[in-house]
Amino acid sequence: PPPAPPPRPGPAPATFNASGTWMNDVGDAFAVQHDGQNFEARGVVTGMGPVVMRGTLSVAGGASFNVYAAQTGVLLVQGRGSVPNPTHINFEIRDGYGNLSSGQLHINHPPGR
């Protein structure tokens, strides 16, 4: 018989360190520093270019962040989300025109795993 699939991640612990590489649903990668509450992520987003994402991340408070153009510091979008397990952030972002998008950030693994 085929091997059993790996277990799904359980709920995130009360505190966790999400430093490393995050990827969005299309595979754009971000280098992330997370101290248990505050985080900073740097990467290149398809259709946006180089960005810096800064905010807070915790299980209880979820995620709250702003995304800035890396070269100019101009605010591009504001986001918020939840942490369903230690390897994912479900998020919504809103741009300056009020357009809403949603997706998932994958903590230290590519999308689809």
C-alpha cells in the first residue's frame, strides 16, 4: 500500500517563531525576521516589484501588516489575517483604492504543501 500522507499541522502554539522564508500563493518568496510579535519581510511581488512588509504576527492577534514599495517607502497595501496553524497565514489585503484581495502565506514551505 502507498505510504500514509504526512500529518496536517495542528493549531499554532501560543507563541512561535515564523522567521525564514514565506511564500505567497503564486510562489513569490519573502525573507522574514520574526521576533515572536513583530516581523519584517522583504521580497519581490509579481506585479508590484520589490516590497517590504512590516507588522505584527501572533496566534491570538493574528496578522496585521503594511506593504511598502522597497525603493520609495510608499504604502501599497494594508493587510490583516489569521494564523490557523504554525505554517500558514490566511490574509486579506486592501489597496489604496479599497480593492480587497485574499490569499495565504506559506511559512517555510512552498504553496501546495
